[in-house]
Amino acid sequence: MVRRPAPLTASLRARLPRPPRLPRLPRLPAALTTLPERFTSRLHDERVAAWLGIALGVCFLTAFCTGLVSHLMQNPPNWMTWPSRPVNLYRVTQGLHVMTGLAAVPLLLAKLWTVYPRLLQWPPARSAGHAIERALVFVLVGGSLFQLVTGVMNIDYWYAFRFFFTTAHYWTAYIIIGALLIHIANQWAKARRTVMTRPSDGLRRRTFLLTVFGASGVVVATTVGETVSPLARLAVLAPRRPGIGSQDLPVNKSAAASGVTALARDPRWRLTVTGRVRRELSLSLEQLQAMPMRTARLPIACVEGWSAEATWEGVRLRDLLAMAGADDDAGVRVESLERYGLYRTSQVRPPHWHDPLTLLALRVNGEPLDLDHGYPCRLIAPNRPGVMQTKWVGRLVVT
């Protein structure tokens, strides 16, 4: 027989070293710990979360790719030459970028409502690996909310924050996509199994998902008209709509706000072409108007998602550079009369200034340029962001 050891006496127990006490996690307020219990909806399940996650993943990946196109168009590296055709490429990609971002707003809110009981679980982590996984989830949630909230503020021209939106939006996108790809890798097997398993009581789930997807569709339908002109009347939520504005074109920044009114109206205004040229030019508005005029039907497509097409008339940029004797592989810096601003200049590379549709426009829709649209002279070129269609041009520098 195996004899059991005699139990320790109180005196022996007192002599043994006590194990170290583990620190206790602070208690959450009762209002938070009982919050998940107050909502017992069966929609807080993995199947609803999986379908919403798939839709969000599609929106985020589409927005990331189209946003990358916009960034590379505005800030092309030295080894990249962006083409001038197709004419409407930027219009389509940036419109898609904004539409998918807006469509993601109802999806993200519904997704957070579906999974919030798991976000509030306590203790927050069961192991080191689980802690890392949850940290990535919080990065994904926080970054997604940041992108969508600031993105909506940007397209509404409401800059209540001190940081530069474009830089913050660009780098946060990389953080979100990295966290999203890791999250997909962790959850793919579970999500696939959940989606492929048909539940016995799917009616309420189906109604909920159709409502959320319908809300996304309504948001898109009431804003897509700012990009797709035939649907402009439906764009009741869009901050800019085609056909509304001076000369039937929206205006982002007026001449008064840019501080160029007096300079643009100065009768002594001249367009100068300088830099690495064989012959420097200094042309008055009358001399420009006496040159052969060309016409191009081109859109202005802005980073905020709106675009509007117009008929432009002016001098081909390549004709001016040929008069000045610029080399065929030269770059051109277009400078505005604006004194300050990140977009007071823009670079025009050979594929664009060689394109016959790239003009220094003097007229739009059959009328002389309005002051807010760049009078006396503005750049208009195919497949370029609106911030790079420089207004109130005063100088061309061949580099």
C-alpha cells in the first residue's frame, strides 16, 4: 500500500516560503462589465461579423489601391513616368476611392456593433499571442475609424485637425493594410468555415445584412453623382456637384482666398517661359490669344472625389515649349501667381506636355476664364489630379 503523507501542521506551513502574489488587474466599472450582457441579440455572432468583414476588406483594399494611384500621380518617384492616357483614369480611380471609403462607413459601424462584446472582454488577453492579436485588432479598429472620420471631413472641407491630412491619411493606410492582412490570415479559416455553413435561423441575419448593405448603397447613390455627371441630380450628399459653380464648374479655392485677384487682373501680366531653353519668352495675354487656339474636352478631377467635364480652349503647351526651344525630354515646372501654398506649382513631365490635349487654357465652355477658374491662364491636361491643374499661371520653368 502507498502511504499518504501526513498533512502539514500549522507550524510547518508558517515556516514555508509564501509564493509571490500575482498583481491583480484593476476592475472595470460595472457599467462597462455588464454592457455586453444588456444586449443579447443573436446578431452578435461570427457569421454576421464574417460577411461584414469580407465587405469591409473589399472596400479597404480597393480604397488603398486607388489611393496609392492618387499618391503616385501627385508624387511620382524619379523612376516612374505616369501616362497621359486614358484621359479619365484619375477621374475613375479617385471617384472609386472616395465611393468605397463612404460605403465602408455603415459597414464599419455595423461590424463594430456586431463584435463589440468581444472587444470589451476582461481580462483583455489570455496569453502573449492573444495579446498581440488583440493589439492588432485595436490598431485596425482605431486606424479604420481615423481614416473614415478624417476622410469624410476632408471631402467636406472641414479641417478641424492641426495635422496635414494627406500625409496622415497616406501613412495610416499602410498601418491599416498591414494589420488587416495579418487579421485576415488569422481569421480566414474560421471566417470561411462560418460563411460556408448555412444556419438554421438565418432570416434575422439576412435582414440585418441587407439593411447594412442597403445603407452603404444609399450613401454611394447620393454621392456618386459628383463623379458620374448623369447622376448629378441624385448627389444630394455630395459637397461638390457638376454644373454648380461659375461657368458650370465647381470651385475649390477662389482667387480671393488665394490672394491673386490683383495680380491676375493686372494688365501688365505676362507669361514667361524660362530655364533650360534656347530662347526665353515673355508673352502678354493678347500675344497668347493671337496664337493658334486648340480645343480639348477634359475633366477636372479632384482628390475629394468630385469631377466635372468641360470644353477648354487655349494654346498647346508643347507649341509654347517648341517656340522656346526646350529639349524633348525636359520637365516643366508650372508656377502660379499664388505666393504660398503646397500646390502653387506642379511638375509636367514629357508624356503630358507632349500630349496634344495639354493646354494653357484661356477659355472654358465658350467663355473667357472666370477669375476663380484661373484667369488669365491655367493649365489643363489629361489624367492629372485637380490640384496639379495649376490656376493663374505666371511662369513656366523648363528643368
